[in-house]
Amino acid sequence: MKRQFPLQSILDLSQLRLDEATRKLGELISGQQEATQRLQLILQYREEYQSRFLAAAQNGIGLEAWQNYRAFLERLDAAVAQAREMVATSERRTAAGQQEWLNKRGRVKAFDTLAERHRSRVLHAENRQEQKHLDEHAARRHREKDID
């Protein structure tokens, strides 16, 4: 007579929520990595463009070319600032996702512990019941032997 863990449905639901939090955390980590890579690419491009600008300036460029370089560098600086903000936002979201995952994992662990204790109690009760039956059977056989 196996008794099911009374909170099994809650344990199952908690596990589903943990699985979803795990999937979401994976997406957040991936998004953070992508944002960081985008920032690195923009920084690298800005550095290359600045080098071209400096090389052109050393060779002598006109005022219009100078202004074009400066304007584009300003746009690149704005893109860098925006990319940095995206990285920071992504890092905050990832940290929140990690905390949510930890909370869900803790809940599942707590229910797993309760389920394990329940299984242990049920097994102990079943073993005691089986031992009782064996003792009764042995006592009957012993009585039958004494009667013969």
C-alpha cells in the first residue's frame, strides 16, 4: 500500500517553474553575452575609425573631412554609450534571473526533502507491517507445530 506524497503536485509544479526559470536564465545569459559582444565590436570599430582619422589628420585633411570624421566619431560615441547601457541593463536582468532561479531551486529542494522524508516514513511503515506479518506467520507455524 504505497501512499503518494501529499504535496507531489506542488513539487511537480515547482519543478516545472524551476525548469522555466532555468530556460529563462539561459536566454538572459545569452543576451548578456550578445550585448557585450556588440559593445566590443562597436568599441573596436570606433578605435579603428579613430586611427584612420588620426592618420588622415597627420597627412593633412580639409575642414569638411575633419568635420565628417568628428561627426561620425560622435555618433560612434553615442552608439558606445547606448551599447554600454544595454550591457548594464542585461547584467541587471541576468542578476535578477539568477536570483529567481536560486529561489525556485531552493523551493524544489525543500519539497524534495519533504518528499524524501515521506518516502522514508512510508518505507519504514511498510517494513514494520511486513515484519509484523512475518512474525504472525512464524507464530502460527510454531503453534501448529506444538499442536501436532
